[in-house]
Amino acid sequence: MAKKSVFTILLFLLIIVSQSLTNEPPVTRHDVFQAVDANGAATFADPNVVLEGILLNVPEEMLDPTPHYVDAVPPPFNLGGQWQIYIQGEGDDHAGTAVWMGQNYRMVSGGQNPSYTDAAWIDELCRVNHDPQTGYCFAPGDRVRVSGFWMPNRGKSNVNEQHESDPAYNFTVELIEAGAGLPQPEAVTLNQLKDASDNFQTGCEYYQGHLIRINNVWFTHPESWQPNATLTITDGVKTFPVLLGRGWGIAAGTNNLAAVFDVIGILDQEDSTLPFWEGYRIWVTNYDGNGRVLGDRGHPRGNLPGDVNRDGAVNIEDFSILTEQWLGNTPGIFGCD
Ligand SMILES: [Ca+2]
Ligand SMILES: [Ca+2]
Ligand SMILES: [Ca+2]
């Protein structure tokens, strides 16, 4: 082969490589994406965004993905299945972002956009819970890349489908590194989150989207403990809302926390009215029953895989849970079952 044609081939390859590099969309910092104005409203303006960071939560422990198709807008308001993850920025990128998807978009698009049928919704759950290249199922602590559309929501910038079930509005979640590790929860005091009058202050915005830890607090009304309940913690002077999720360890009667305990969760905001300087809460999506820290350390102790309810014994209670789910044909949470 003549030198000239070898050179031509190399040049051609170089052009292809450089084109594929320049076609890579730029990655936006979370703190840029989450920037707000004096009213706490989002200043980001590009409809598309690519974000990278550490996945903080199991989506089905945060919101209920169970399909419930409603393609109309009569009351009651019903979003059907919902799915949400939080991605926390790394290094000096001190912010994090929620990625949300819902089934009944008819409810939130002024009646314009069709809802997902139950079958289509289950397919979507399957798609976003897995890396598209490898089929790997995402877990907290994975480093991921999210590419999709921007939408401001109640004091945050979210990635979502802009309330469109058309596949053109899909976001994608891709694996960068499995098991990179959860970030160390940042220790925060209620004095950093509340002012002298126990009102929310700017510290809340600084920690929004972050895994934080508040030590030595207790519930003002522990009897309210149940899935999806909002309880109030206090240090004896100031207070803060804690939103419980729907993980396996949160059910009526499972609160075995000591009189004074610590909390590890995601600092979230949903403020329905301008200015967006309220509506902060710590979202704890699961509790592993350890008695000292309201949070989920991943895997509780034990060498009995059949201990379904994780009380340290395998007995009829575990069997009844298994039977109930088996006979009830409980749908799986990943949507690919
Ligand atoms: Ca905010
Ligand atoms: Ca979609
Ligand atoms: Ca058991």
C-alpha cells in the first residue's frame, strides 16, 4: 500500500475520532444546575443537561413505582407510579440533583400529554433502573451519568421528561463506575439550618441535594412513624422536618430508636410558593433497625438469608411474608420481571 493511501486512512480515522469526541455533550456542574436567584428560583436556562455524580438512593424506597394508569384529569389527583433518584456532585461541586419520572403525565401537563399505560410504565422503570450498555442494575454508591431535560420544580432544578411520555423526552442513566461508594454524610447542626427564630436559613440551600447527618436529636411526635410520614426532629431548641420513605425497614411499629439518636438522609426541598426559601426536609428512605442512627447502612447483620423481616430468626412470620408476595404475584420493583 502506498504511503499516501495509508496517510489518507489515518487522517480519516483521526477525523472520526475527533468528531466523536466533540459530539460528547459537556457535563454541567450540579452547583451551576442548581443555582438560584434572590427568590430561590432556578437560573439555569438550557433545556438539556448532562450531570455526573454518585447515586444516593434506591428509587422505590423514595417514591412508589407501582403502576396505576389514569389518562384523564378528574379528581382525585393521581400521578400513578413515580420514580426518583438523587445524584450528588463530587469534589468541590457542592450540590446534588433529583431525577424524576411519573406515570400519569395527563395530570401535570394541563391535560395535554398522555399518561403511560401500566405496561409502558413498567418498561420505563426497567429502562431507567439499568445501565443501557450492560444491563447492570444501579445501586446507591454507583457513579453515574444522567442525560436529559431540565425542569425547575419547587426550589430545585430537576432532570425529568418535561411531563412527556413520548420517547423523545427520555432521560438516560448510564454507569460510570459501579460501587464507587456513597459520599461521607456531612455533619450539620440545626443551627446551620435554622435561624434564631427556628426559620429555615440559607444553610438549607447549601446542603440541598446532599447526604447529611444530624446528631443527637429526637422526635417531637414519634407516634407518627409510618411510611411517607413527615416527623419533626428537635435538639431541644430548634426543629427540622424528616420525611420518611417507604423502604422495608419503615413500617408502623418499627421505630426502635434510642431516646436520642442521629439522622442520616438527603436534604431535599419542595416549596410550592415563591420565594423558594422554605419546604426543606431530610428524606430518610429506609431504616435498618440499628437503634442509634435513623438511616440505612446498607446491609444489617445476620447470616440467615431466609430472615425476610430481619428480626434475627427464620420462622412462620418470614414464611407468611414470602407466601403473601408469592401468591399475590407482587410486581417486582425493577420493571424487568
Ligand atoms: Ca433550592
Ligand atoms: Ca420516557
Ligand atoms: Ca425473621
